[in-house]
Amino acid sequence: MSIELKIKAISLADEARTIRIEEKRAKAKRQTSTLNSLHSHRINVVRPAARATHLARAFLAGIPYRAVERTTRTNPPAYAASQMLVKYGEFESRNEAQKAFELWTDEPIEKEVPKT
């Protein structure tokens, strides 16, 4: 696993925390444009990047996809994760990384068989 990817995940989590603090300050000062801008950045930029980083780390660690995300409302961010896999992993091209990532996300769900 890449230490750089771990640092990226920690930085994104810290960025989201900092933005939430600033959102509270903007709300207290009734600065709606600042609040909306911060909220939009946290939801539309930071959150997807954090999810892609989390999935890329799990992929590199060999953790099954369904152990990482049991249910989801949106498709996994294959493009963003594959870029990270090329940058921090062992893949030579983004296409190769994206194919491997998509295969990983399409793994069947392993159901536990009850013991008889």
C-alpha cells in the first residue's frame, strides 16, 4: 500500500472537517454565499475525492469491494480511482487500472452459508 495515498486520505478527511467548521462560522455570521460555496465544495469536490481515495486504498490492500461498500446509491468512481492506482499503485496505464478496478467492483457478493 502507498503511504502517499494514506496521507491523501487523511488530508481529505481533515479538509472536510475544516470546511464544516468554517460552514458553522459562516452560518453564525449569516454569510449565505460563503456557506453555500463551502458546502458545495465539500459535497461535490472533497467527498467524491475521499471516496475514490478510500476505494483505491482498499483495492491496493486487496480488500473485497463488497466489504468496503455494501450498499451505494451511485456507481464507484472508476476514473478517479484508476488515476490514483496509476499514480500510487503498480499499473502502467489508466485503462489497465480502470479495467482492473471495474472487475474488482463487479465481484459477486459472498453470502454466508448457514451451518447445518
